[in-house]
Amino acid sequence: MHWELELVLYVFLVIAALVSLYVKDLLTAVVSLSVFSYVLAMLFVSMGAIDVGFTEAVVGAGVTGVLFVVMIYKTSRRSND
Amino acid sequence: MKKSSDSPIILLLSRVISPYIMLFGLYVIFHGHYSPGGGFQGGTMLAASILLIRIAMEEKVYEMQFKKSFDIPLGALGVLIFFGVGLIAMLLGGNFLDHHFLPIDWLAPADVRFMGILFVEVGVGLAVMTILVAIYDNLLEDDDA
């Protein structure tokens, strides 16, 4: 209905996806991926799928971000072999 | 990540915010049948509130909140509640998860269905919460790498 608002959300979606793909720092990529999930959840809600948007916000922006950050702490950038 | 965070802002904020996330997760679980949300979303929010304490605090503190050894048994209990409600209805003559056949005779039929779906949501929420926390604990298990 508010196509201007949805256009802004789509622009943010594409920007967050491109940042998380091309950035070097892994922590920045994880944060950008959380932003992607949250914007996608808002788009789902604006399309009327409130349940899907709720799941996307809780799982995508909440728990997977935590698990990715833990995995970054567990790995190192260069191998020690 | 076994050590506590140094910043007092992080310690205070995680301590303050975590109970509210947990309260909203319980609200989502118990209102899952007539509003958006349900067992999965509510269980994920409960897991998020526990993981917030687990990230910010040291191991001695978060073991007092939710013990590591409770993860898998409580998850199994959640699955058991889900399948138990379904199997009771099936053994008493209905289909699987047909809550009309649950042995709660003193309630009206609509309330019997209400209680059945409530038990199922609680089981799903418990299973999802404990398994998500168990994934986090298993990731941190061998910390000497």
C-alpha cells in the first residue's frame, strides 16, 4: 500500500545483502546479515505475512547472529599449519 | 567467551533486558492460538534471553540460571509432551493430535481443544528453547582451540 516505504525497505535490503557479501571483516558481515533479516521481516509484515515476519525477525536477527558470532570467535583467519 | 564481559554497560543491560525478553516469549507461547506466534517463535525468544546472559556473563553465573546438563533432558521432555498429547488423543479413539478426545471431562469441548493446543505449544516451546541453547553450549565445548 505505501509503496514509497516499501521501496526504501527494498533499497536497504539490497544494500545490506551486498555489504554482507563483499565486506572483508566477518563480524561486519554478520551484523549486516542481521540487518538484512530484520528488513526482510518488515517487508514480510508489510505484505501481510505477520507470522512469517515474526519468525524471520526472531530467528534471523536474533539467534543465528549469536551463533555466527560464536563461530567467528572459534575460528581464526589464517591456518596454523 | 567463558570470561565475563568487562563493560559494566553490557553487564547491566543484559541483566535488565533478559527477563523482559523471557516474559514476551512466554506471552507469545501462551497466546499462540489467537495471535501471531506460537511455540516455535516463543521458544526461540526464550532461547534468545538465555543466550544473552550466556554471552555477557561468566560460566559460574549462567550455570546458576540454566544448567548445561539440563539442555538435552528438557528438550526430550518437550518432545515427549508434544507426542504424548497426540498419542493420548490417538489411544482414546481420535486421530493424532485430535484434541477433542483428550480425557479432560470437566471442561467444555471448546476448552478441551484450548487446553490441548496449549499443551502442544508448551512442549514445542520447551524443545526449541533447550535445543537452541544446547547448540550454543556444544559450540563452546572444547574451548582450547
